[in-house]
Amino acid sequence: MANQKKEFGLIEYQADQGRIIIAAPSFDFDTFPLLGDRLLATLSASAVEKQCDADIHSWLIDFEGCQLFLKAEHYSESIWFESLAGSKNTEELDYLATLFAAGFDLIQA
């Protein structure tokens, strides 16, 4: 039986920079908020603050007591997580990178 492609996956884990670049479904500037909210719900994370500029969404999120940025740039359809403390959140970032490496689908809304 062939493996079915998951909605989310890992593109690159830059542990030294505290950054995880993920593969995600296609989105644009207007559809990212729904996708981002569903991603956070699936990860049991919460948005502390949401900001959007001309071409990027920057959300401050809480994941298991660890504050990270969730960023999404719609022109390139890129989504990534950034640690506010660089490589100091290694345990949480390692865990997230492992989840994305395995691939997963969002919880249905």
C-alpha cells in the first residue's frame, strides 16, 4: 500500500538558529489565519499575539510553556517556527521537528 502524503511535514530543522521550516498545504494571505488556527489547535498550542504586515503573518505562540514565533509568508507559501531564545528551546523544537518529520494531517474543523 502506498504512503499517502500528509498535509504537514518537515522541510528543514535549523537547530542552531532555533528554526523549523515546514511543508504545508497551499495558502494565501487571506486563508492563512484559518490554516494557522487549525495548526495551533492540532499542536495544542495557542496564539498569544497575532500580527500581519504587507506580506507576512507573525504570530507569537505558546507551545507547552515555550514561546515561539509562527511565521507565514504567502508569496512563497513558506511557514516556519522560530524560537525567541535561539537554540535554548531545544527540547520543544526537537519535539516539534520530530512531529513534522513524521508528517501529520490537521484536526478537522
